[in-house]
Amino acid sequence: MSEKKKTFSAGKSLYSAGGVALVLLILIFVNAIISRANLRWDATEDNLYSLSEGTREILSNMEQDVVIKVFYSEDAVNTPVHIKTYARRMLDFLSEYEYFSDRRVRVETYNPQPDSEAEDWARKYGVQPINMPTGDLLYFGLVAVAADQEEVIPSIDPTREAHLEYDITRIISRLQSPTKPRIGIISGLPIFGSPPMGMMQGQGQEPWLFVEELRKSHDVAEVSPDAGDLLSPEDYDLLILHYPKNVGPEILYAVDQYVLAGGNLIVFADPFSVSDGAPGQPGQIKSAIPETLLSAWGVEIEPNQVVVDFDYATRLRNQQNQVENNPVWLSVGPEGFNADEITTSQLESMLLPAAGAISKSADSTYRYEPLIQSSKNSALTEAFRAQFGTEGLRRNFTPTVDQYDLAVRIQGVFKTAFPDGKPTGDADGETMSDKPATADESLREGTDQAMVVLVADADLLFDAFYVNRQNLFGFQIAQVFNDNLNFLLNTSEMLTGSEAMISIRSRGKFERPFTRVEELEKKAQSRWLAREQELVRKVEETNQKLRQLEGQKDPSQEFIISEKQEAEIEKFQEEKRRIQQELKLVRRNLRADIEALGTKLKFINIFLAPLLVSFAGLGYALYRRKKTR
């Protein structure tokens, strides 16, 4: 028996050892298989860490293989933490390109240490180092190479993380084609900057940021506002007419003929410009609306009217240095964008300072599609009232039931805005051209479908209204804080034929605003506004009664307050105290609602998850105990 036991014990030990070895072998094989498998799960609401459909489409249609060479000083001791964190996320994200392109896009990383070959290559490609306060050089840039073409990002900006996919995919797409779409821009503002004029006249002016961004994907050319040559779709894939101030009839005629020939156009008109710094008379409203062209396209913008919208009011400092919600500066939210249009479906916010309203003419037969609209808590007011502050606008505000169109798309085969042919004289009758236009030189009707995107504000492209420029260790970075630039880039991509790029740029944001708190504030402001208007109305009624009582008095009692006047004043003071008390109650309830919401969120974040895990554990324990019994 003892030998049998020994044999059995030895066999059992051998069996146990073999089982352990088999388990280890299985684990090794599973580990090897899983390490080669590319398992991905993006749990973010907007799929922030996944490639968009537009990128996948471009990767599937690649003709040239692309190598992305990342130069990053990963061994630098004094690298800021936010750059280290962003570099890891970026390299992980770039691996998505390798996977979905089936290695047609390859990513190579280089650590350019001092006096190394990698540093020589970084400098050769044009990657710019950042000078650290310690004197070290930090390299963080990349170059994409395909055949004999190169595209470089000299220094990667961590603040552009939301635009990383667009920047990378744009480079890959650019390397597949040797030519860029050509865009012509006509503007009444110095958007192309100015060169330095000498030691005593400053360092010149940089181009506006939107011009620099367009140049990354397009061949951008300045068209002089006083040019008289015809513009052809063969010369420009897209034309942008920005704030056409002091633009003569000859250039408007050239734009008209360009559209009739099938060219696409973006127009930024403005009934009240806040960024036009040209000298003028005090109180003068500066505007630029090409009414002749708009009439031919079946639309109109009221010249002296701007939109007032208390739902889209922007917090600004007034002339008294007090913060107020200005309803003329429109901070348009997601509900203001056309969700069915590819150019606006994914936009989240835009700032339009003093925008006008676009309306379709009654006899228009062209396709008219709103892109950006005001809320229903809006109205039109005279442009000059916008200069007098928020108080005056609030007192005279009566919301309309309609939403106002701030940007629209018009499409069709248009008719000319110049039925008499090319203009030969200006408004004063002076001759502009000695050669009269003949009938066959001018198009009277379009030869092809054309698309015009019209925006009733030109200030939205001024740098200060969508970007913060900062200096990081001597390197200039630009942090975009809304979708003004994205709207222009989306529209440009669509009108030049690169629709796949739009879904890339218009991705979700990494910021998560407290939308519920914003809704509570809007409701409180609406109630506040109604009570404030009631108080103003009571003041006017009391003043009117006081004037009537004053007129009924004897001339000898001119400076004496009568009993009726004193009673009316006392009545008004009591009504004023009542309304002010109610306003305080509205504000107090708003704070209470916000605090209650904050308490609820804290409870969910701190206690709810552990409680759910605890209950799940207790439930499982009870289930096991019951099963064991």
C-alpha cells in the first residue's frame, strides 16, 4: 500500500508540475498573440482618440507611401510636464495611422541629442528647437516625407491637440498631390499684413492668422480691390470677398462674372465693423455690404441693422471696466449651427461681433440654406445703438419669434448683377475705362452651377476674436478658443473639393462645459430681464404722472411737492423695493440651483461608484452563499 501511495503521490506531483508548465506555456502564447493584436476601444463620447472617417478615406486612397519622422528630445531633463504628456499621447495617436493604412504610413521617432546625427537631420529638415530657460534645446517637431516631397511642422504646439488629426492628415493629403488649390482674396482690411518700413516706423504687421492657415493647404493670392481684370475659375478654385470696403464697381463686376462662370465664392459682409481701424468721423458706423451682388443672388442684408440676442450674449468689459453680457457680440452655441450641413454640423461655438441678418428675397428661385442662426430670444436694432452699451439695448428689447440667419449658402445658375455690361464709370460719373464693353464680353446668365456662402459679419476673422497668441520659451504659439477659423477652413475645403477633410477638423472638443449651469443662468437672466423691464416701465409711468401733476399745480407752488406727488413717489418707491426684492430672490435661487447641482455631482463622483461596487459585491456574495447551501 505504501508503494502504491508513493507512486500515486509521485504521479500527482508530476501531474501538478505539468499542469503548471502547461498554464505558463498557454499564458506565454496568449501574451504573444495579444501583443500582436491591435485591440482598440475609444470610450470618449466624441471618439477623440480614433481616426475619423475622413482620415480613413484619405488613407485608403493614398498613392504615395508616407514616412512621418518625429524629432523629440525625450531625454531632456527640464522638459515641461505638459509637453511630455502630450508627446506620449501624440505618438500613440500616430500609431493609428500605421494600423489603418496597413503600414503605408510609417512613423519613425528620433531623439536629437546634442551633436548627434539626429540633431543634424532635424536642423536639415527645418525642425526648430525651443530654447529652455536652462539653456538646453528642446526639439519637438516632425517631417512627413513621400517620394521627393516634404512637409514640415517645425514645432508642435500642444495647445492644438484638438486639431492634431487635421494637421497630420492635411500633410498626408498634401503629399499625394503636387499642386495646391488656388484661392484669391479681396479685402478692404490689411489682412495680408505689411512689411517693415524702416527703423522709425515699427516692425511691420503680420498677416492675419486665417491667411496663414489657408496657406498651409492652399496657394493664396491677394487680389487688389482696385483691380479691373476679370477673375476666372481657371485661375482661382475659390474666391473670398472679405469686407469689400472701397471696392469699385469694376472689381464687383469681375466677381459677378467669376460666379457666372461657375466659380465658388465666400463673402464676408458687415453692417457694423468693430475691427476696421481706419480713421473716420466720431460715431460713424463702418460697414461694407455689396448690395448690387446680393440683389442678383436673391438675398439682402439690412445696412443699418444688427442682431441683438440675449441667449448668445458674450461676457465683456464695458467702458466703465465692468463685466456685462453684451447681446450684440454673439457667442453662437451648437444649437445655432445647421446640423445637416457638413461645414457646420460639428462646430461648437463661434463669436460674431455685431453681426447683421440675412434674408431671402421674395422672388428668389435659388437654393437657400441657413448655416448659422440666432436664437429665438433675439431681435434687430439700429447699428448705432450698439455703441451705447447693454443697458439701453435691454430696456428696448422685445424678442421676435423668428431666428435670424447669420450665414447662408446660396446655390444655382445665377443671373448677372450688371445687365448693362461692364461698368465704365463710378458713382460720380467719372470715366474708369476708355474702352466701352461690348455685349459679347459679358455673361448675362451663368454657364454652370455656382455656390456662394454669405456671412453677415467680417470681424469674426480678426485674430483677437478667435485666437490667443502667447510666447512659450521664446516660441510664438497660437491657441484657438472657438470655431471661427474652423468655419472658414471647413467652407474652403468644401468649395475647393476636399470634403473628406471637413469631418477631421470639426471633431469634438477636449473641454467639457457645464451646459446645465449655462441653461440655469439663461433662465434666470430671462426672468431678470422681464422684471427689470417692468421696473423701467414703472419708472416711466411714475415720471409721466409726476409731470401731469406738476402741470396741474399753481405757478406759485412750482417748487413745492404736492400731496398727490408725494403719494405717487411713495407708491413708486414701494413698487421698486418689491421688484428689487424679487430680483434678489431670482439671483439667490439661481445660486441655490447651481450649488445643489454641484452637490449632486460631488455625491455621484465620490460616493455613487463605490456604493455600486459594494452592492455588486454583496449581491455576488449572497448569490454564492445561496448556491453553496
